[in-house]
Amino acid sequence: MRVMQKTLKTLFVCLVVVAMVGMATQCYAQDPGKKLVRGVANILTGWVELPKNIYDTSVEENILSGLTMGLAKGVGMTIVRTGAGIYETVTFPFPIPEDYQPVLEPEFVFSE
């Protein structure tokens, strides 16, 4: 049991590192490796869209809008970003869309 927990923790840390490296290399040309890293990063960080949209809407409008419209936008974008990550992870060997361009803009949740 402990070996499995240790293995899962190691795998999780490796995936987080891959995601962080993917976010740091945004200026490089698009290729299958970048598409795979982008997909894994979006799968792992898709949930961040929820608090991000609540916060952004609260700052732009007001706290009530943030808790209602921001929540709705966050739930929707969490589904979209995670789905885009799954799609890009599964299709990373193929140049679709053309030249491995991102399916979603911004390509990472933390990008401006």
C-alpha cells in the first residue's frame, strides 16, 4: 500500500513538473511534444478556471456577479479547458489543428 502511495505521489510530482515546464516554454515553435505538454497541463490545471473566473468577475463587476456569473463561467471554462486538454493529449501525434496550434486561447490557464 505504501509503495503504491509513494508511486502515485512521484507520478503526481512528475506531471506537475511537466505542466510547469510546458507553461514556461510558450515562446517555442509548436510541435507534438509541446502539444502533449499543453494537453497534460490543461488537464491538471483546468479546475483553476473556477476560482479564476469567480475572482476576475468579482474584480470587474462586483462580488454578487462573481459568485453567480463568475461561478457559471468558471464551471463552463473548467469543462472546456479540461476537455481541450484531453483532446490535445489524445491527438498530440497528429498536426491537428494545423501545425499543432492550440485548440483554446489562451493556451494555458495562467496565460494572459
